[in-house]
Amino acid sequence: MSAGCGAARDEPALAFGDPTEAGPLGPSCERRDPGAGSPPSFHWSVDCHAEQPMSRPQVAVLGDGGIVVAFELGDTTSPAGAVTLDLGGGALIGAGGSDVVVARFDAAGQHVWSQLWGSESMEGTSALTALPDGGVALGLSFGGAVNVGGEVISPLAEYDELLINLDAAGELRWSRRWTPKRDGDWSVITAVDSAADGSLVMAAHLSGEIELVAGSLFVGDSSDTEVFAIFEADGALRRAEMRDVDVSAPALGDDGSLVFATPDGLQRIGRGGQPVWMLAGWRTPGAPDLDALVEPTRVMFAPNGDVVVAGAFSGTINFGGDDLVNPDFDVHRGNFDLFVARFGADGSHRWSLRRDGPAPDSGRYQVVQAGRADETVLVYGVDTGPTYLEVFGLGGASLAARTFSAGGASGGGLMPDGTLVIAGASEAPIDLGGGPSGVLGEPQLWFGRVAVR
């Protein structure tokens, strides 16, 4: 959630409350288990309902098979107390506006803990990642005073950002603030990723003067300015840098290197910030297509060190193999096709391919998963559904494909046993294999576990 900057205001404190107790799912949620008509690939699904809107969730899959979801509950019209959600640990009562809910479930989809962070202002989250010890890190946008471990942090602008590190029990370990310095300046944390040693990378868009941690000041002149900040596991700042380019979600390697994609190429930089390799010019070599546009939305390291990139494109593009052509692109209707490309650890092109985009005027596909060791698992969808799953071999051959009747897919990840968790938010019934759930026009959060193939 991005926001403009203004004077700080006195607001009720937003507290990181004690996580709720573990137990069965609460009355706001309904579970589906395999039945007589369920496909063998279906494990379980959960859908949770509220009387106010719920945003598309962020999802982190933990090493023990548990999952954490983070999402916004309510909107600008929601008064204090108007939203109540019980995921299994007791009622979470909205504080007004949009609040942030963070909840952990085990590998069987049962509630472990949940908590709500809210003030009378607007709170939001746009990034979440799992940590190797079972904790999670996420970005929080906040407009009211925040109580972090007993220390109240008031926003210095209308909205500030926090990078938050929680342990496996949902308790706060540390946070780092990111704040605009002048009226009209703004920033938003867009992505976080972690490495095996617990270090974190945070990416943020900014416009104007933004201060990170103590004394690190960045000045951007457009909304395309991006800052990367890498933190050690204990929260110490390793390094930070600014780039005047629109960057998709970066991936942090276990060797400390960073890979990120832009509309013009893919880059890898070393632990100390030194260039490792760069792939520039994704438009067709020799005969550039002026309508060509690449919008990377997902970058991931595979366990073998390969890099997977996925997103939307128009026109004719080339990643190092055959041309990928979107034959039906209309600049006025914006019908973008989907691409996925895989590169070796040295940046060498392995394979790339396209899939037809959604119907015109229905937006771009949201890519929620795009990685594995020898195979590439691609999951994508749009607001109105369906959600697609496809598995590609090491050479890019399609090995399996399935479709789910579920709209609004936004998060997912591979479990330790190779099964897949998918999550989203929709106002239409969904079915991952256990039968339809939900009512048309009523907000619901959904997530479930399915076999990849």
C-alpha cells in the first residue's frame, strides 16, 4: 500500500499483541477434506469469511510444512469494531480502516496462532517471506502509532514502513523503520526475501527523500526509484543501495548474491555489491519491437542455483532462445501474455516460453510460484479465476497441467514433501478439489494443499 506523506498524527497505538492459542479452526473458517468425488491430488482446503473486504494474501511456506498468511482486513469505510474474524484463536476485532492479520497454520491446515495489527488509520502489507528457523519477515505500512516490543513508534509521515522479523511463535524479534522525510514524499516496501543464514533483502519503491534505519538517506526523483537493503539475521544493516529503475521482486541467494529483474534485463550482483553478470535487452535482437514490453513479477532461486523469472509481456521478446510472440496484443486493451524463463547460475539461458494471457480487459496474470530444483512449477491466475498449475522439466517441456476453480490467487509455495500450497482471496465460490465453498459477492480468504502432479 503506497501513500502520500503528511504531518504525524496522534492515533491509538497499534500493538503487536500476544499470538492467539493453537487449536482447531475458528467459526470464521470452513475446512474441506478429501471426499468420495475428490481427485487424488487434493489434500485439504480452508476458506475464511468476513463481512468486510479481505485483500489477496501473502503466503510463506515454512520448513516444517507450516504456512503463514498475511493480509489486509477491512477498508477505508470500516469503522472500529465492524470487522470480526476468528481463525481459531479467538476473535480478531478490527480497529478501523484496514488492519493487517498475520496467521500461522500447520501442515494439515490447523490454526497455530494469529494476530491483528490495527489502528484507526490504514495499515497494509505487501511482502512476506519464510525464515530458515521457522520465523517470518514481512513489510508493514502503518498510519498510527506502533507498539513494538513495548516501544511506541509514531509515524513521522502520514504513513511509514516497517520491516518486521517474527519468530516461530509469532513474537517480535526486531523491526527496522523506513520513513519519508518531507510532505509529498512516499515509499512502499514491495518485496522481502531470505537466505539460508537468516539474512534478508528488502526492496522498496520511493519518491523523494526516504530514511532507512539510522542516518541512511536516499533521494529518488521518480516512482521508478528502487532501494535494496540487506540485513543480517540479527537486524544489522549489511548494505543498501539505490537504483533509478523499476525492479521486480529480488531474490537473495544463500551465497549472499542478489538477482533482480527489470523491464530491460536480469542482473546478479555479489555479496559485496559487485556485478556478477547482466543480461540486457530482452527485446528482439536486430529488429526491436517498439510495442514490446516486459513486466517481470516473480524472480526465484531454484535449489540448484538456477534463476527462474516469470511475468507479463507484449509484442515480441527474446530471452536468449526462440522469439516469444504475443500475437493478439492491443495497447488499448492491455491483453498481456505470460512468460516464464529459466537461467543457469551463470546467467546462461536454459529455456523460455509463453502462455496465452487472460481475456482482454481482465488484467494480467498474477504469478504466485515459479521454482523447484530440476522442475519448474508455475502457478498463476486472475481475480475472476481460474487458477492454473503447470510443471515444466529441466528443458522446458510441459510435464503436467491442471486448472482450479479459484479466483484471486496471490500466494503459494512448495512444501517440504513437494506438495503445493496455493492461497488467494475472492468474492466468488472456489473449489480446489474438495467441493465448492463460498457465496457469490461475499469476501473470502482461501488456501489449500494439492499435489503438484
